Amino acid sequence: MYDVVIIGGGPCGLSTALSLQEKGISYVILEKEAVVNSIVNCPLDMRFYSTSDRLEIGNIPFITKEIRPTRTELLKYYRVVTERQALNIKSFQKVTEIHRDDNSFTLQTINPKGITSTYNARMIVFATGIFDNPKKNGVTGEELSKVMYYYKEGHSYYGQNVAVIGGKNSAVEAAIDLYHSGAHVSLVHRGETVLQGIKPYLIPDMRNLIEKGKITFYPQSSIKEIDSTSITIRTLNDHDVQIPNDFVFSLIGYRPDVDLLESIGITFDPLTLVPSFNKDTYESNVHNVFLAGVVTGGITNRVYIEDGRFHGLNIAEEIRSRL
């Protein structure tokens, strides 16, 4: 019987564990994939826009070569923190069920080998994030293997016809990298432009590539259909354009996996998927169930590591007062 089970081993889950550990509260982190898996899924050569000091957890310094860390540096930092602080984390343990008794919770997990385990705790912290659950387009053909929802690197797509769907940072960065890797890139976005609301240093390169026709940009457009050799784009005024296509990167955003949270009674705003919680203690509308990190922002994209890493401080203080 643990005092707390933390579901999710991302930066905010690790930060919550550090806060609990500091106060002598017993816990275990259950992570369905690798430690900080959302960062694992980032592009291989990605450099984060946040400065290194804003990604630190547990007051443990994060020293990098440049002010903004790379994916590799950030992964190493969180691994080192996990090891040196001896955090109690069980990776590749997917929580499948949660049962509530009078004063505790029983959680069932399964690992990739199909082996199940049981964990018991007095309280739960959901730090599940959103990046494991990409939004879908809801069109014919998006189940094809050529459609991908995470971007790693562009080398494999040299000489290929690649469509990128989306207009935010991840889509713009992928389109630029694919072009520089020798792919023939089309960028499809529902908005009028991709030059607003993205990282400032991306704007000059993106503008130049679009204006010179090196990336074919379809504004105010959406994907209508995907097949093995082409895609059909629904453009402005409901005009359809079919273009040759080998691969699709659908980078339109992510959403929280609400099924497990709803299964124990947590409620959400139906439009934003922001869960119900106390903004001082981060306790959800379900007694002894807390929320930490990006999951508290639903699909609003208003909560990041920089903010969520502090949620565990409030949660640990509240939990200590109840034990």
C-alpha cells in the first residue's frame, strides 16, 4: 500500500514524485512507456524554445552548452535526476483499470509482455499529459501506415512526396526540416497563414520557402481523403485538389486520454477537455485524486512543463496534511 500512485512519468510526474519524496510520502510512478516519453517522441535534432532553467525539476540544476537545450540534453537530464534521486518509477506499466474502495484505490496494469500487476494506494495523482494521444482528421485513409503523428527526422524522406498537416510549431519545423532533407513538401493548414503564433526564429525561413515555392502551401484547406499514392485536399471554396503523395505527417495537435479519468468520476469541460480541479490544491472533483501538469490544460495548450513542474509542490503539501 503506497500513500500515492502517480500515473505518468513525464517531467511533471517526476517533479511531483520529488516533492512527495522530500516530505517522506511513499509513492510509485506508473509510466505506460519510457521515462519522459513525450520528449522521446520529439524530433531527434530538436532544440527546445524554453531555456534550460525553466525545465529544471526538484531544484536540481540543468546545465547545457547553450541557453536552450536539445532533445538529447533534456532526456539525459531527466534520466540523471531519476537515477540520482532514486525515484520509484515502473516504466512500461500501462494502467488499465482503477477501482475505488472506501479509503484506497486498486490499480491494474499491464506491460508489453502481457504481464499484469496490481498496485494499491490511498491517493492518486494523474500526470498523464496529452502528447501520447494525437488528434485525428477523421478522413478515409488516415489508418494507412504512411500516415504518422510524430516527426523524428527527415533523412528517410529524401526524394519523397510528403504532406504535412498543421500550422503550429511542430508542423512548421517538420516541413522546414523535410525540405532541407530533400523531400518534396506540401503544407496543409486550416488557417490563412502559418506565420503567426509560431516561434519567431521559424518565421523568416518559412516565409522564404513558401514565397519561393519550395514548399507548396495550401492555406484554408484540409485533407479530404488519403490513399496509397495520393491525397485529396479540400481547398478554399470547396475546391478539391489531388496531389501525388508517399507519406503524411498529421501534426494538428494532441488531446488528453480522458477515458481512465472519467472511469473514476472526473468531469471535464466538453469543449476544452479541461478537467474539474481545485486550482490551489490540484485535487480533482473526486476526493483524493489529484491532477498535475499538462493534463490540467485539456486541449487549450496553456499548460507546459514550465508551469506544470510546480504543481507537485501544492499537491505534496495537501497530501501531507491528510496523512
